Amino acid sequence: MKTLRILALALCCVQARADTTVDPAEPYAYAANAGWINAYADGTNGAVIGQTFCSGYLYGANIGWISLSGVRTAVLRAGADSDGDGIPDPWELQMTGVLTVLSGGSHDADDDGVCDASEYGAVTAPLDDQSLLTFTAFSRSGTTDSLTWTVRPTRFYALWQAPAVSNGAAWAQNALGVISPDAGPAMTRTVNTASSAQFYRVQAVLPLSE
Ligand SMILES: [Ca+2]
Ligand SMILES: [Ca+2]
């Protein structure tokens, strides 16, 4: 009999991103010694310059094509963390009004199984045990697993998987990589695996952090 179990885990940031793109109606920049530079489309969204990881192309008549691949923008910090609990003060004050209700480590103010710092990582409500990053649906057809999890529009997500959670089995990030959230409260992705047992976890990636 096939056994399949799902683990849901919200982790704090590993990559920094913001989702600013070049306005396709006004894609130009100007430099005195290069002339006008046009930001060209990459797919349907245009050159993306505001993200940590840029994409698309620039073109200037005097300098030719400039690929944005591999270009990274500066890091935007989330704000001071005066009590050193791993949760920026602005978010902590917004959620609770003080800096003493939420704490770092394994502290879980609403006892929903997600620690306070990870609730910040997933931008879920740290005082609401119904608000958390979690899988909400799962199905398997043949060798294709379908997973649905809760999302926020200000976070990116990564799926991790492992054939076991013991015997030193390593977690590996799924080939989907870091993905943007779908519109709405949840998103679904499929994973092909011939393994009869597979464990999954989903990671929220902060857009504005180190
Ligand atoms: Ca919690
Ligand atoms: Ca919560």
C-alpha cells in the first residue's frame, strides 16, 4: 500500500525579492554617453529590474543589447529588530502593538504550530491560530502529486521534498524553484515523483529582507 504524508512548514527568508517591473508604456532610460536605453520584454511582463533577480533586456543604439540575467538589485531591509527576536519591530507592533507578545525561537503565541518568527516569514497572523502557512489539499494521480497551500501576495514560495524524514534523508528544493504566488488565498502545483512515499513542505520567502 502506498503511503504518502505531507508536512507543512513555514520557514523564514532565504532570498530577497521585490516585485517591481518596468512600465511597458514608459520603458526608457537615458544616459548622456549611451543615448536612450529601451527595456525589452522578457515573456509577457517586460524587463524586471526591481527584483533581486532581474530578467529581460535593455537596448541602446550606441551600446547594443544588455542582458539583465544575473543582475541583482540592492537588498531592502525589513526594519529594526530592537529586541533581537528575529521579527522586525514594525511588523511586531502592527500585529500586537507591543514588542513583548511575540518572541523568537520556538515561541508560538497562538499555538498553531508555527512559531512567531515563521508567521512573520509567511506574513500570517501570529495571534490567530487559523492563520498559518499550511497545505490545504493534496491528491495523487499516477505519479503526479498535486499540492495546494495558503499564500499571501507579498511572499514567494518554494516546495521542498524528501523520500523520508529519518535515516538522514535530505530535503531537496523542488525544481519549480522560488515561485510567485497565484492570485487568491491558495495556490496549487503538481510534482511528478515515482516514489511511493514522499514528504513535502512549503517555504515562504520574504520579499523585503536580507
Ligand atoms: Ca503561531
Ligand atoms: Ca497564526
